[in-house]
Amino acid sequence: MDTGGRSKGTMSGYKETILQFGAGKFLRAFFDLFVQEAAEAGEDPGKVVVVQSTPGARAGELNDRGCAYHVLLRGISGGERVDEARRVESISRALVADESWAEVLELARSEDLRVVVSNTTEKGYEVDGSDGSTSSPPASFPAKLLQVLSARFDAGRGGLTILPCELIEHNASRLRGIVLALAERWRLPLAFLRWVAKECAWHENLVDRIVTGRPEGHPLLEEDPLALACEPFALFAIEARDGKLGLFSHPAIRAVDDVTPYALRKVRILNGAHTALVAKALPAGFATVRDAVEDPAVGSWLRGLLFQEIVPTVKERVEDAEGFANEVLERFRNPFVEHRLDDIALHHEEKMRLRLLPTCEEYAEQTGEEPVILTELLRNPG
């Protein structure tokens, strides 16, 4: 399915229903693209207001181009090559927190607002000791979110759906705990604390998509310097114990009872395979994941590791472990991604301990035998 084509997305007339902390490439090629595709499918997801909190020109660049840009989906899906451009118009405006904090709080008071989404990295959860209830704006993301929620509560509005997309275990409950502790420190009313805890829906979640960023050398950049490239695969697993998300529907969005199995599947299969390739292929002179997987000997070795040792160990605890492993191999063969093994090799010993050692130990417990490939890897980590 080498389309080479472009989809046209028009999203005029939609209300601003989503407040997004983070103007970086990941959310623009992930969540903001989902909003666009949901609108094209006939839903009314609303539009996104992006807040940039870190230095850079991203907000200005978006506004200068009417907040429209393209996402290139490039890779292998279902055994077929995908190379397709999607036009995204789901962002209505981009604000710089230091310059337009009053506008952010004005949106917080809007009856149209329904969702807050963020991607601030793990350090984004750190609280700045100088942050206070009157800071304009506060320095840290949790304090910014607290001011948003406080302004909304004071305006008598209903609770919000909170989707923190940071790759942190228990991301939503951790963020909620930080926000509530900060609210107590600021001596905010007990009624507000109850509202934050009970009326706002804090959803644990797991995101999975490789976003490579600017597609250097692609002709589309001549007309759209904001164009981004990513793989076709995407998963947004969101914990919703009652099955209700308060969010639009999309093929990549999965409402699940517990995101833990999805995190386990990703760490053990995808991340485990990456770490195993560093140990096996990097000393053999391979530079990228794709080069290693396409080598007959290394590719066969990796399939053996996945389907003889890793998948059998986790398959009773995760959904479709074998199918996910086959998708991982497709993603590794992506002809548009240069995923360097020496980049993955950072903190290699720690990654071996977290991603491969547990599978090795569990395999031995389940079968009474040592896994041959994993045992050799852990003895010779590269």
C-alpha cells in the first residue's frame, strides 16, 4: 500500500475542547493526528490548544502556518509498504506559557473544555519550590495543571479527563498525587481537593509509536517545514475500569481494564528485542536495527529468542503476544527508520537487568530449564 498520497483534513468550526501541554513532535504525530482522523471519520472531537512551556520557537512556527502541518506515515504494515502523508488541522492555536498564561486560564474556565493531555517527560513531574498559587505562570507542569484545575473549579465548571502521556509507570496516579500534595501546600479548599480526586478522571495509559521527526530530504518539506514522520503502528492503551473514557474513538485507542499487561508486553517483547540486538548485533558490526534484523543469521536468531523464549513466558499475561512480536519485527524492518544500535546501547546493563533478566528467570520457573538464548545473552551482554 505505497500510496504516496495525501489526505485532506478540514476542521473549521470545531470548539476548543482539548488543552495540551507539550508542543513537541510526539503528540503532534500521535494524539493530534488521532483528533484529525476522528474528525474525518465523522466524530466531533473538538480542537486542541497547545501550550509550550519549554524554550524554543515551536508555538510561533505553528501559529505562523495556521497550526496546520503534515504527518508522514512511513513503514511496513500487514506486510505492505506504507508511505502516506496526512494533513493535520486539529490544533487551533499554540500558546507560550510565559507569554499567554492568562489565555490558558481563560480556556480552563470554558464550558467547552473536556480533556487535558500532556507529554512533558519524566522530569516534567518535578515540582519547583518557587511555584505558588499566584505564580504567572508556575515553572513546573504539576503546578501549571493545578492552576488550570483551580481556575476551572472556581468558575463552577465540571471535571476534566486527564491523560498524562509520559512514559512513567502509573503516570496518572503519580501526577494526581503530586497535584493534590501541591494543592494542600497551597492551602486550597478541601472541596477543591475532593473535586480534583473525584470529579476529574485521571487515566493511566501507555503510548507506543516511533516518531522520527523531520523527514530530511523529503520533497514535502519544501512546502511544509513542520512536516513530521512516524511509523504506521500506534497504540494508545487507556485504563478505564468502567469502560468510559470521555474521549473520541480511534482505531489506535484501546480502553482497557489495566494498562499493566500492555506495558509488560512492550518492555519484554519490543524493548527486550532491542536490548538483545545490542548485545548480539552491535559487536558483530551492525549499525542499525533494520540492518541486523534483515541479516539472515541475526534475523533467525532474533525470531528464535522471541518465539521460543520471550513470547511463551509472557503469553498468558498479555494480549496476543505472538501477534505483537510479529508486528515488532515489521517495525524493526521499517525502511524509513535509521534506528541506531549505539543509541539503544545507552545504559545497556541496566536495560538487560530490566528487560531480559526477568524473562530468563520466569522461563526457568515455568519450565524447569534455563532458556538457552537468554542465558547466553546474560552471560555475554556485549
